Amino acid sequence: MSYDFLLVSWGTSGNLNPLLTAGRQLRQCGHRVRVMADPAMRDEVAAADFEFVTWRRAPTGRAADPTDVSDLGDWFRRAAADPASAYAADVRDEIERHPTDAVLSIDLLFAAVLGAEAAGVPIALLSPHVSLQPLAGVPPASSGLSAPKTPQERAEIELASQQMREFFNGFLPQFNDACALLGVPALSHVMDLFDRSARVLLAISRTFDFPADWLPANVRYVGPLLGQPSWSEPWQAPWSTNRPRVLIAGSTGAQGQGELIQKIIDAMGQLEIEAVVTAGPNLGVESLRAPGNVHVLRSAPHNAVMQEVSLVISQGGHGTVNRALINGCPLLILPMGRDQGDNAARVEGKGAGLRLPATASESEIASAAARLILEPHCRLAARRLGEAIAADVDGAGLVREMEAIAAMRRQDLALEDRASEDRAPQDPATAVAKWRRTPASNGSRQHLPADIGG
């Protein structure tokens, strides 16, 4: 059976790429997909051949994804909490505009849950990183903590998880304003939004993550979503020697990473290696100075480059980390924020790389890189972990979960219709109402008979 899915993105390309990969998986199975995203993402959505829908009330551009993350509370307030009503209303209106069986939204866009609920459509939250919802016994997102080994470390994790719940609950008034506007039940806690979602899909490998004591009933691991962005440029290897090779992968998001990337480049100038830097869409290559053994590019297909290098150095974004591991590359990670410290903790905990603070010196970076190139055990650990991640990628669990929640909605609608028909004869107004909420088999509005409707 074919279904209609609305995919909802937020912010920059780093959030859009896993969603487009999910869309491709759904389309390959015969489903219809449209993508709601920032206007700046229109070309990338079009390049993936999906229908593009833009935000109407909600903020866009830098207002939606502020560059400055030094004050995380202020950042989340501006990005997600204050515009919650606008995001929710836009999602509701888009569902009512076009037949929709289920919604898949990036998890940080909490208000999408309220918009889908107001429209009576199930939603799955997609986490292309470690879980935003605190899980029992697992270090919470943005904590950078490692897996607990002692009772004291367990207590530290529980405290960090409680602090995270309290952090999000500080924005409860904004989300309950959205509830009131849309006519859905108020929240007792902001984290209740995860319970009100039909699924929470963790787009990471269970093997990569730290093990939870238990998982909520609606949480599923579906493996990483690693499609290549459309703006990636063709790869032509620049190597001129047989020295060890390193990839320095800049983030796709804007985090003011220019100073860090320059410091890594300078550190590589101290080593007998060759390196390639992919600056990414938010860092101009002209702003970077490179010694003779470092080649600076705007972009390149990372899968191709990683097959030719001995080490990947990055800020620790989810996509870069997982691609490196699948290609058997150890990692040196210098996190700047978001989920990067969490990815670094898992890579280090699994023995597949090292973590340094973003404030590390050039000599510290050069020393850690040399160690990872020379010592074989990190490469072996990276290869083993990458094999497990690759198996999860091939499993395509996301499609099964989205089909399951869409099928439940179709079944519920059919039961409602039969119950309604049993209660009373159907007049023209009832026929119109039924048509409006029944997804058309061809993904478009059905034509009304001339004597029904207007």
C-alpha cells in the first residue's frame, strides 16, 4: 500500500540531509513524499526531486538557526520555543492542505508534534544524533559524558538528565501557548512531546550508542541516514606523494569554526603527511591559509575521500563520524557544541579515536593525529564498529516504522467511517467531510460531483 508522508526539516543543510535520505528510502518503497523546509533549502530539495513546501509563519534563515550557541538557553528560546506556535500552525495547515498519512520531523522541532496532533495525523520524531529525550542510564545529549562504570558516574548521568529535563521545561509556557492556540491538551512537561509522538526514531546505530537500561515503548533505532548532499563537488585526488593522508572535515552548520579549522590546518603542517580540507558551505575557502601539504576544497564526496585516508579530523558531526567509521577510519574529534561532544565520547569509548577540546594547541592536535596514524588498534576498532553501523544502514528500519504508523491511521479512519455509516444515513455534507480526511489513492485531491460541495 502507498502512503503520503510529510517530512519536516528545520535550520540548515546538516538537518536536511538525513531527512532527504529518509525520503529517498520511502520513495523507493512506492510512497509519496513532500518536504517542508527553510526557503534556503529549496534547491537541495528540488535536486532530490521532492515537492518543496516552505514555512509561512515560522522563522527562516539565521533567525531559525542562530549561529551563536554560546548561550544555549537563549539559542533554544529563539530557535524553537518562542516560534513554537508558528511552527505548529504551519505544520497543521500543510497537513490540511494535502492528504497526509504521517509526518516525519527533525526532533528539535518540538512544535511539529502539536501541529500534527491538531490535524489528527501521527508523527515520528527523527533524531539524527544521540537521543534528545534522556534515556535511562545513558549520558544525555550535549553532556559529552562517557558510559557509566561506577555508581558515582551513574549518579552524575542521572543528575545531568534531570538538569536537561529542567532546561527544556523552562520553555513550557511557550509550548502550552501553542497547545492553546491549536486546541490540543496542555503539556505537564515539555518532554511529554516525545510520549505524544507515535515513534521516536534514533537514526544512529545501537552498536555506536551507549546501552540504555530500558527504552520507552515508542523508541526505535533505525541506523544512520547518510545520503550525499547535492552541493558536494566531484572528487579528484590531489595527492602527490605516498605519505599518510588525512581528511579535515568542516561542519555543514555555521558555528564560527573558522579559527578551529585554521588551527588544525596549521597543525597538519607540522607532520609528514598530506591532508585535504573540506570547508563546507558555511566557511569560505579563501579565508583559510594552507601549507604546501594541505589542499583546501569547498566540498568533496566524503565516502570517496575517506577510502583514501588514514585519519579523519572533524568537529564530530553525526554524518562525518558515521561515514568515517563505515570506511574504517579512526577519528580525532574537537567538538564545538550540539551533539559533537556526545559523538566524541562514543568514538573514544569504543576505542575508535581520540577527543580533544576545541581549545587544544597546534602541537596537541599534531601529536594526537600522529598517534592515530601510527597506532593500529584505533583503526581496527573503527573498522569493527563501522561494520556494525553499515549493517544497520542496510536494515532500512525507518521505512517499516513509518509504514506501521501510517497503516494504523488508515485503519482508524476506516473504522470511524464504518461506525459513522452504521449510525446514520450519509448526507452530502458528511460525504464532503469524509472525502476531505480520506487520503486520495493517487496522492491528489479527488474531484467532487457537481451536486456536492461548491
